[in-house]
Amino acid sequence: MQSQILVINCGSSSLKFSVINPADKSVMLEGIAEQLQSPQGSITLKYQQTKQSLPLKSPYDHQAALDSIVKFLTEQSLMALIQAIGHRVVHGGEKFNQPTLLDTQVIDNIKTLSPLAPLHNPANVIGIEACLKAFPDLPQVAVFDTAFHQTLPQHAYLYGIPLELYQEHSIRKYGFHGTSHYYVVNKAAEYLNKPINQCNFISAHLGNGCSVTAVKQGQSVDTSLGMTPLEGLIMGTRSGDIDAGIIFDLAERLGYQLEEIKTLLNKQSGLLGLSGLSNDCRELEQAANEGNARASLALDIFAYKAAKTIASFAVCFNQLDGIIFTGGIGENSSLIREKITQHLALLHININSDTNNNLERGTICNIASAASIPCLIIPTNEELVIANQTNQLLSEEKRNV
Ligand code: AMP
């Protein structure tokens, strides 16, 4: 068995992990620790085609989860195969535009970026520090969600607010989901048999978090998520774009505190807030089918906003080679794809309903009708990108020694 990379993706109460061989892209094991910090916490994983759960000891935190994962890897004699660890880190600010070997200075820099991603970066750091304790001898690499968008031109990343706020306080658009967009546009170019530097795509990552990115000749030139992962499309629980004036109205007329507004826009809005039912697209589709008008409205608004953003990114190109759908909703919801593309006829995007409704799950597919530009469904694989980039960086480091 060849050398493997352990990929870690830490959220505030979860830790996703997988062991991937970058040489042949095979996944040796993958799993998730959920509801961390609570006695309900659990760890489940799939190894050798079998699903199993691992014990999680008090205090049920990220460190306890990693201890349990290490014990499992040791018992299965897998520890020696792991050559390095690749971490997903959400916010790299302007400092990090490529995968970076972790040391105390880099970790400190990631910590200083926490105000830009308060829900994500602290959790990423917890995962990194827990892994340093669990695997003190292994090299560890941070792969940043924002890195792919560091090619955005100034006219795309600056907001219409005083320039000093950018110059002195780094307030600008950074964009997220970079690893996913990078993966799917490269797959799309491969699928269409064209070099990536001759392709223009608009990529829509639609999951619990959602973003659209314009990718010109392989480089991100505009993207819908902003300085924080709140801007842009309507998401599972996040509002996406709203008139900033609403924030003042909530505070001044309705007496909301700042913290309450933050919670409202991040956790109680989007599909959940609109439907009053769920943030989960699948549940809403079922409710809409059963006649729930609010669920139906939420899906319509979600699709309209996504279509509007896709159409707005047409300004980035003279010619477009295709649009891409990925993420849990983009890959699996034929209804949402149909609703979005119905708004895009002016961009010469039309889909074949039969193809759209009868996809083979997990494969790349073009659902465009004959007269349309390609409309591709591409299953994303952020873990593979993290494993590859970790492996690549370490190979370069070895060459340079
Ligand atoms: P992600 O964050 O990428 O894991 O995506 C999660 C979202 O994908 C949730 O809203 C799910 O309801 C949605 N999703 C997953 N499978 C389906 C499906 N078959 N039909 C509609 N939505 C789906």
C-alpha cells in the first residue's frame, strides 16, 4: 500500500476525516465525528466497505475524537502508512494564496484571521492543534478555502465603502468554497477535452452553503461569497445578500441586539427562515410536493437568486464554455437545476428534462439540450484536492532540501 494522506475538516462541533492515497485517488477510510462537545457526540466511519462506530470519551471534544481515531488507526496497523495531514482551513485572508506547511507562526496567522471567519477558523485551529498533539512527527499542511479566489481583480473584490477600510482593516471580498470550484472547473475542462486555460466556466456550488464563481481560463475572477460566508446566494440557514439597511431597521425599530442579528442572518434565515420548516432542500421538495406553499416559495426564491447571480457573472466573459452544478443540491436536485436554468435562456442555457431527471449518481453528466452551451453536473471532491495539494507541497519541499 502506498503512502496516504489524512485529510481533516473541522467544524465547530464536527470533524470529518478521510485517508486518501493521492497517487491512485483511492479512499482507504472516511468518517465523521459529530455533535462534539456534547455527551451525544459520536464517531462513525467506513473502512473496508464496512460502516462502524468508534467510542468517544469525555470531554467529547475534537481532541477526544482524534485520540479515538488514532487508536483505531494504530489497531489496524495503518499509522505507519500516513505520511502527512492536510487540513481544510476556511479563511486565509490575503496572506495565504496557496497550501502552506503548518508551523507555530502559520497557526498564529490563522488565529489572527479568526475575526474574518469567527464560526470557522477557530474550529480549524482546534483541529490543527489536536492533530499536532496526536501526530507530533508528521508534516501538516493547511489548504485554504479562500486561496483559489486570490486571483480576483480589485474591481471584483472591493466593496463600495471607503477604501481605507480595505487598506487599513482588510475589509474586502475573499470568497470561499475555492477548493470545490477549483476541482469542478478542472474536471469540466477534462470532460470537454479542452485545456483549462482556454475555458470559461460559471460554477455553482449549491449545498448547505452556496456560492457561484466565475472562472476565466482557470482563474477565479468573481465569486458570490464575500468577506464572510454570508454574502451572495440564499443558503440553508444564511440569508445571502440583503439590503444592509435592514440591519439598521432591525436594530432601531425592532430593538434587535447585534448578536441577535448575527444569529438571525447566519442561522435562522435562508431556506429555513423562508420556509419556516427546514434548511434541508430534500425535505422542502417533499413538503412542496405535498402542497406546502411556503416550502415551494422558498425553493423558488432560492433558485431565482442563484440564476440571477449566474447571469450576472456573464459580465466576466466574452464567451462561456459551460455552467457547472455541484454540492449536495447541485448534484442531486433535478428540481432546483430545472428551476435555475428556466431563468437562463438568454445565456443560451437550456436543459434536457429527461437527462436532468435520470442522472447516474456520482458521475459527470451534461444535461444541456442540443442547442445549449454545456450544463455539467460534477460531483465535487474537496478532500481529494486537499490530499493532492498536501502531497504536492511535501514533494516540492523534499526536492528543495
Ligand atoms: P452539502 O452541504 O453539499 O452536503 O449539501 C446539503 C444539501 O443537499 C441539503 O440541503 C440536502 O437536502 C441537499 N440534498 C442532498 N441530496 C439531495 C436530493 N437527492 N435532492 C435534493 N436535495 C438534496
